[in-house]
Amino acid sequence: MNFYILGRIVWGILAVGWYILRYPHERRVKKMKLSVDRKPGAERRRLALSITGIGVIPVIYAVTGFPAFADRPAWPLTFWLGTIVAVAALVMFHLTHKALGRMWSVSLQLKEDHKLVTEGVYARVRHPMYSAFWLMAIAQALLLPNWIAGFTGIFAFGFLFFARVGPEERMMEEAFGDEWRAYVAQTRRIIPGIW
């Protein structure tokens, strides 16, 4: 089996699955009115960097093999682990969108009549969408046996996450006050029971 090719194929399925799950939500929320929109230039640059690392660079690698000089061995174990993590990422991504419904947005935004979502996957984790993206970035590193294309997702999404999670939580606290603080006291940011 050629795990270089199989890894690219599974990563491609992950990327297409992500798009299929995201598209209807993105279409719907564009029509909704916002009460808070904190999408300044810095946020746009963070999103662009994240998309480059978790989308553009791995697509270039998957299609062309560039940069081949950074290839590493394609082991069966990392392929199978990457496949399992990719499936987990898509499941978490779906559950997050399902729980958020109309409250979802791609950036630091709140809708008119926004409600704090605390059901579904949000009952245990405050930011399961970020959990899904961390899983996607890890799957990318496992599936694409290339030191650059494989790991850019972790670095680029990591930068977005650490730059954004604090401001996002402050925005939620401003909007929901004691309801948010009570929710924070009983949930973790990314991993249930740990972090």
C-alpha cells in the first residue's frame, strides 16, 4: 500500500467533508443580523493564516507533492491513526454545528437575540468547534507525511486559537454575564474534564 497517496486521499475526504458540513450553515448565517461584530483587520489576518495552514498549503501538497524535500516516512500506523482522528474531527464538527444551529458564526460575532448554547457537545466543552479544528490539524499532521504540509495546520490553527479564545470568552462574558460565568464553572475549554 502506498501510504503517501492514501494519506492524501483521506486528507482530501476530510477537507471535502468539512466543506459539506460547513456550507449550509455559512449560507444561512450570512442572512442574519448581528448585534456584535468584532472582525477587525487582525481577526481577518488570523483567519487567513489559519486557512493557509489548514487548507491552502496541504491542498498544494496533496495535489502536487510540493514541497517534496520535506517528505518524511509514511508509516501505516500514522495513516490509520490519522484516519481515526479525521473521522473524530468530522463527527465533532457536525455535532458542534448541530448544537449551535443559528447561533454559529465564523468569527467573533453575536446574532440579534443570541442565546448561550449549553446543550449537546456544549454541555461538556465550551469550544467544541475548536476541539474539532485541533483534531483536524492533528489528522493533517498524521495523514500528510511532510514536515511542512503536515504540520502547518497545527501551527496556523494554534496561532488563531491562542489569539482568539481569550477575546471570545470576554465577549461572551460581556453578553451573558452570570449565565456565562456559571457555564464556565462547569465546563472545560477544549477537552472534557481536562482543559
